[in-house]
Amino acid sequence: MFTFFGVFADPVSHLARRISETWPDLKPIRIERPISAVAARFGQVHYEPEREDIPEGVLKLTETLSAGNPSARFLLLRTECFGGTCANWGLVFQDGKVIFQAEGKEALRRLIGYWGAELGPEEFFEPLRRDFAWG
């Protein structure tokens, strides 16, 4: 089983620092494909993989970060894969509000598509690789 929970944000110059201040254990990185973003992966101290939720504390802190950076979009993404089949769900915030959410079929495609990016027919998103370098 593979589980992922992460935050992605538009690459506004100070957002990596703000994410680190909000969650001191996270080490934000910059990604360029398929979206240009500041990204960080939450450890299991922030969520329980067996629960299919996005924890309330993370939701509230993301809402606060978003409100303080109204021009930037933030994506909270959860992924669970078992036997090659993956389920994805998430929320996009802007100006402190949820402006888009998706779950179910092609949720990852729709969430990343909100950034104007296309994942291709395999719906491949590099940060979800097991060997992706999260720093």
C-alpha cells in the first residue's frame, strides 16, 4: 500500500518559508512539472492513513495560509494506492476559501487540471512516485 498526503502552492517567493513556519517538520521543495509549485509531503504525524479524511487541523492551517496569501492557490492532496489502483481526493484553496474539490474518478486529473496542466492518459503525477525525492 502507498499513501500520500501533501500540500502544493503557487510558487510565491515566501510561501516555502511560510509552509515551514506553519509545519516546522515539513521541508518544502520546488517542483516544475506538471505544475510549478512549492510542495511538501506530510508525515503520518499529521494524518492517519487508514482514515480517508483531510484532518481538520491541516484544513484550518491551510485556510489561514491561503487567506494570508490571497493570490496563491493551495492544493491539499490525498492519495492511496493498493495493488496498482489509486484513489485521489483533495481541495483547492484561494483567498482562504475552498474554491474546488474533487474525489472519485479522475480526481487527480481534475485537481492538477485546475492549474492548467495535463497529466496525460496514464494520469501520471511525478510527486506521487514512491522514489520521488522529497528532501
